[in-house]
Amino acid sequence: MRPEPLPTALPESAGFDPVRSRNIVNVLQGEVNRGRLPGAVAMVARHGQVLLHEAVGHQDPQAGTPMAVDSIFRIYSMTKPIVSVAVMQLMERGQLLLSDPVARHLPEFSDVKVAHFEGGTMQLRAPRRAPTVQDLLSHTSGLTYEILGSAPIQRMYADAKLGSRDRSNAEFSRALAQMPLMFEPGSIWAYSRATDLLGALVESVSGQTLGTFLQDNIFEPLGMVDTGFSVPPDQQHRIAEAFAQDPDGGTQMHLIDIRKVPRMEAGGMGLASTAQDYARFVQCLCNGGQLLGQRVLSPASVQLMSSDHLGGLGQQTTERSGDMLGRGTGFGLGFSVRLHPGLETLPGSVGLYSWGGIAGTTFWVDPVHGFFAILMAQAPNQRDYFRPMFRNLVYAAFTG
């Protein structure tokens, strides 16, 4: 049975200008009309009430299917906050410590090395300290992403096809453990396959598959009925698709096939979801870890997750990633955290936490003003434009 949707309210009753709120939808529709956005679902909520939840454009631009508010999207890295919550649940149950070495739960990492390059030759050394669970959550473990550059370790990841969904989480962990770390643990923030590895860790600690653990402990309690690592056949007519060709002339990104049940339930990028489902997850965080009487985390754990864990640590910058964390932005346990009212090019309060997915989705929570926003779109090559544009539009409508 589908749960009752989150309650709704008019924008003007919750500190949002109604005309400017309507402009959010109008601008997105204009991008659809110009052929740069296939379609999107936008949501804004404050104090537990949904003020805006609308769809524009096409769910499938090739077939001409209209976008619906319940269309299903590949959320890619917006999977990471959900899996990070799963790890925090295991911590709350006394099944792990954030300070635990990764090897305590994934023994294949007991002899992991760090790569050092001297005169163009790679030397392998023991790390100064072992990577921890906290390092995985905060992307300071020394791991990397093959999609972000072409350094030797990144090429090793690519050659090993670590992005394949045809191996199990345990097989992924063993394959990753055979490769050296790119950085000393705790020395730099480097976006990485760390949350994929957390998926394997959740399985090792809990004794369940990642999908089953998430279903039992997050999706079912929160009423997230359309979220999973694949979409069942009777719901596949709701899947949102990208343009067949990039409207700006670039190379179109190949999107994962969420119609097929994968062997690897990728903790860093594998989930499909709807705006409504993800809103239930985000509202749970806004409520200090509970929604409609169902508690999945304590307020203390939510506070820990949404606090900065970098302490001024620098970030890896590559030819493909740029500065993934803007100026004045840190990182918590699963998402970025704003540390300064200025410096960044986007509006937002200190403490704002957020993340997005490579196919075009994004969310953020403004805990100072008690609202959040979600944009669901399958426009991978245009994501760096639409994400900030959406943020600007939402804050332009907010009056306090």
C-alpha cells in the first residue's frame, strides 16, 4: 500500500513568494521549450509541508511521454547519503565504530598500500595510518574515482572495470583491495568509490545484501515505495530518460540500465527513486532522523553527519573534476556542508548540506530556515548549469 504523501501548503503560507515560486516552474519549462532539458520534477518543502511539486517536459523525450510527478529517475550519487545513513545505523546499534579500520570489517584491506611516485616509478608503502570507516564516509580514505582523471591509479581502476554492475559488492571490495591507495588516508578530500565500498561493508557487518538492509531499515520505515537498485517490470513505464543526443553537441553519457537487476548494488551510484520518495528521506533528516513516528537515526547522528569533517583539508583537483567542493564548503558524512555565508557563488545558509547525481539530480537542506529542495532530471551533460540555476531560483522565491 502506498503511504500518504507529505502534507502540502501554499508557498505564501510558508515564506515563499507565490509569483517567484511559479517562476521556478516557468524557467524550467522554458529550458524544455529551448530543447536543453528533456524534463524535470521540482520540489520545495518547508517545515514538513510541500510548497511546490511539479513536473515539466518529457519523461521520455524520444517517445514523447510527458513527465509526471511520480516519474522514476536514476539518482546516481544521491545514493551516497542513503547508504551513509545505513552505516550510521550500524554505528548506533554498536556494530561498528566510525574509528574502526576498514580492514576490521573487510579483511582484504588489511595489507593495503599507498602508491608513491619517485622519478616516474611507482613505489608501494604501508599507509601512515589505516583508512577508517569515517574516512570512507568523508571521502578522505585515499581512494579515487576512475571517471575523474587519468592518473596511474585511476587507470588501474578503469582497467579493472570497477564501474561494472556485473560483480557482487564483495567481489568489488576484493578487486579494489588489490589496488594501492592514491593518497595517504586523512591527507586530502578526494571524491571516490568509498561509498561503493561502504555498500560492501554494510553487507559484511549486517549479514544482509545492501538492498535488503536498505529496504528493511530505511525504505520501508520511511514509505519509500519506489526506491531500489532496479525498477520492477510493472513500473518501468515510469522511468525518466535523457535525450538520445546531447543538445549542446557533447558526447552523451550512457546511463545505467535500471530495468535490469544488477549483481552489484552499488552504494555510491546505483539507486533509482522519485522526488516524492527522496523527499521522505530528506524530511527524515530535517526532522532529526524520524518521519511520521518512524525513527531511523538519532538527532545526534544526523548532526554528526551534517557537520564538517574536513577541518580545512584540501581537495583533489583533476582535469575532469575541477573543484567539486566550492569555496567555503566542507564535507560531512555523505554530503557537502556549507561553512561560510559568502565565498561560494550560490545563496545558502551556513550549515546547508547537499549533494547531487551525475545524471542531473540534486538536493539541499537549509537547516537555518527549515526548508529543502529537490530537482530530478536526466540531463547529465547539463547538470552543472541546471543545479545552480535551480538553487538561485528557489532562493529568489524565499522571503523568510
